[in-house]
Amino acid sequence: MTPADILATRYTHRMDIRGWVEYEKPNGATDRREEDKAVAVPCRMSVSVSRNANQTDSTNDIVYDSLILCRPEVDVQAGDMLTVTLENGWIREFTAGEPFPYSSHLEIPVTRKEKA
């Protein structure tokens, strides 16, 4: 069992990855379009920095940074949109930062920005 396999046993969340991919048009030209890159990828999320104090009379901004861990072969690029389903069923949307690869796992810094 490899270190990546051992860490993968701890991935109790699932994420869908949506981002820009290159494709070939019927005329042979290359272009980019946004599409689903992967669905239900096992992952683990850790909240690293909380910045939840942006409240006004009209809105409450939910903003915080987290770290998502997954297998090293997962294709995530900076700017991809990640929809994470936590093990309790909650769904959260994140924007991926630049991933940092290790031989055993991939660390993806992410930011959540929503209105409450």
C-alpha cells in the first residue's frame, strides 16, 4: 500500500471539479470552454483561516480559506470551481488556488465566498 493509498482512506468528503478545458472545434481550431472535469472525487477538507466577520445590516458575507486534500493524480487548476459535499451532507462551493503536489497527496488552497 502506497502513502497515497493510506491517506486516501481518510478522504470522507466528495468534490466535483468544474473548470476550463481545451477542446477542438469542428474546423480544427482549439478553444476553451467551462465544463465538469471530475465528479465525486474523494477528498478531505480542513478549515485553516476563518474570516467570517463581514456583517452589515443588509448582508452577511461568508468568507474563509480552507485546504482540500486529495490524491496526487487529481487534475485541479487554480481558478477551478469545487463543489464539496461534506460527510454530513452539507454542500459548499469553493474557488481553487494553486495546488501544491506531494507524492502522497495534493494540497489545494481554496476560498469560500457566499452571502448568507
